[in-house]
Amino acid sequence: MPAYALHPQVGLRPERFGALAYHYGNRRLTFLNDEKLVIVVQTVHEYDDVDGALAAAEVPEDNWPVYRVALARLAESEVLTCR
Amino acid sequence: MPMTSRQSTERMSRGLDAPICLTWELTYGCNLACVHCLSSSGRRDPRELTTSELFGVVDELEAMQVFYVNIGGGEPTLRPDFWDLLDYCVDHHVGVKFSTNGSRITTRAAERIAATDYIDVQISIDGADASTNDAVRGRGSFDVALSAMRNLADAGFAGFKVSVVVTRHNVDQLDEFAALAASYDAQLRLTRLRPSGRGADVWDDLHVTAEQQRVLYRWLLDHPDTLTGDSFFHLSALGEPLPGLNLCGAGRIVCLIDPIGDVYACPFVLHDQFKAGSIRAAGGFTKVWRESALFTELREPGSAGACASCGSYDACQGGCMAAKFFTGIPLDGPDPECVHGHGEAALLAAAAGRPASVPGHTRNGPVPISIGRRPA
């Protein structure tokens, strides 16, 4: 599994529905519509791989595949970088 | 279920802790006198915010984690403290996109802008050639804008915006605008003509026709990378929704701070009825955004009103509040440019009572331009 970190040019702002992520380089705004996803995005750099972050954020294991896809999309849109 | 999406969610319409898209007009002063100016700019206002008040607003935006501001005017670069404000924003992690007519974008200014990721620029033109543009923006303004674009491109600043208000006379130049922007490695941005400010005086003559709206809609679907500020969401009633947020963001995700610190629901409604408060009052901008009676009301679910029985209401949400208001149509009535033609009857019934946009700062004397047809 890939290891990610929040992109250094991305700002994260908590909102009632989750968070907004803004990339100061490509000026794209992304909505994170899930609180657990926000926690994972904020802490993923502390873990050797994605699954470690998912476990620590107490994401139910059944949902891990969906979160992995969501995180891969966030990497594509440069909200996350691959370490 | 996690979702990541740049599209709207229903939750968005209930408001955010801070705006996503904040327009900040720094001055009513302008060296042009565009016939459709939303803020009726011209003369500076003696009550405009001082430099330290500007910095105070930036401090608030930083604390609220507003990612960036859209700075405009008037012509914002006419303020002597403009570049200091840009530096202050960048130092406080508030990104800036500013709109300009290009008159102050010298080689040196372009190099300065190109040197930081946090600053983006939008150069306004309203025609793909000098005669079409200058009829709206004033003689010589096209060449000035092009020279600014050249300076930015020469400074290596790719991706700046070329911003166009779509009118009856330039809507057949969309391909030319796209080619022009591409030639400077810039991005095209198209926005809707609003009947706000001096735009109210020219809207009847300049707004696109029903047939032109259909052409524009198809063009936007074919060119999804074109920026629009999501301003054409009323066209989504023609079928497939346009990319972006298809709802009115006024007071929910969008607002305007005007040059004297008054906060309005959006950049197109400079009128007392849509004034939420002032950044000069206790609690500042934060309190206005989070607690003002007007914004609280705008965040309540709206009524479909006269549009309730229309099958397209979900697609267009009744259209633009400002366009209705300044053409005298009730806010729960149809958009004056409703693609199903419901606006025309509403306009006929409402034409007597169009409210005046305030405040006006048009310079004394005649505006030295006239609206002409584009030469064939």
C-alpha cells in the first residue's frame, strides 16, 4: 500500500460536513465530506501505510477499500503526496 | 461513506464557517468607466478602509482560514497600498486573485506577481478585438489589457486568467477568446452579465438572447475547462448540468466586502436590502459572516415560489437573485433569463419597479463611450 502525506501546499479547513482542502499551487478546492476521512488525511503521514492510518482512525475494516480509493483520488488531485 | 467531490452538496447551502469565495473590492476608484460596471465605480470614496483596516481584515481572514480572496474594485491597483496589501496577504497565508484592467501591470509588476504561488491575476476584456472591447470598456482599453497579458507571459507567469463578461456582442467570439487566452498560456474565464450597478442601464441591450444562451450552454459543455465562477447555473435547466456549483452561493459560500467595509451577500447585490453589516462594527467580518440576520435567512431552505411547478427547478434553483432583484422580479420569481422563457412575462410585469443600485461612484460628466454594434 502507498504511504501518503498531506501535500505541503494544501490548507485544510474543518467544516461541519468534514473539511475543505485548498491547494495553493493549482488553486483547486476539494470537499472532504466525511469526518473519518479528514482524520485519516491529517494523520496519514504518521503511518507506514494507509491501513495503519485507517485502523488508527477507527474506520471499520469493511469500509477500507472505499477509503483506499478515496485516498488515491486525493493523491491524484494533489491533496495528498506519495511519500 | 467517504466522498471527495468538487460538486455542491446539500450541506453547503446551509452555510460554511467561513466563505470559500470572498470578493473584496478595495476601492471605488477606477481609471476606466465600463458601461456594465457592477459597482458603478469611478471616484474613490473618502470612507474607504485605511491600510491598517485592510490589514485587520486580512488578520481575520487568516484566523477564519479563508484560503484566498478575490480582490477587485474599481481598479484595485490604483490604491497606493495595493502591493503592500498583497505582501501582507501572502505573509498571512491568504491567497490572492485580483482582477485588473491591466493598466498597472508593468514588466516589474508582472515579475513580482510571477514570483509567488499565492498570487493570481485576472485581466478583464469584453471583446476579442479592440472595437468590440472598447465599446464597453473604453477607448484604448483592449491594447492596455493585451500589453498586461504580454508582460505576465514574458515574466513566465502561466495560467493567469483572461476574464470576459459575456454579452450579446461578444458571445460569437468565444473561440477567439479561448485562442487568445491560450496564446498567452492563460485560462479563459467567462461570466454572466448582471443588471447590477451601471449594468442595469445597459442590461436590456447587452444581455445575451435566448438563442445565444443555448449556443453558450453548448459551448460551455464542450469546453469544461473554461472557468465561469459558476455564474451560468441558470443554463443547467437546458439539460445536462454545467460543471461546478449549480446554486446561488450568496451569503452561503460567497460574499462581498466593499471598499468602505460594508458586507453584501454577493458581488452583484450592492443594495441596502442585501447588506449584512460592516467589518467596522464590533465583531468585525467574522461576526457578520457567522451571525448576521441576512446571512442566517439566506441559509434557510428557499421557497421555489413561482418556479415550484417547473420541472427544471432542481437544475437551476430559480436562477440568480441579483438578476431578479435589479430587473424588478420578485426573488421567488423566475430568473429574467430563464431558459424556458418564464422571465419574459415576469419582466413585462415588473419593468416599472427596478430598484437603483447603491452606492454609485460614477465620475461626473458623460461616460466617454457608447455601446455600438460590433462592426460586421
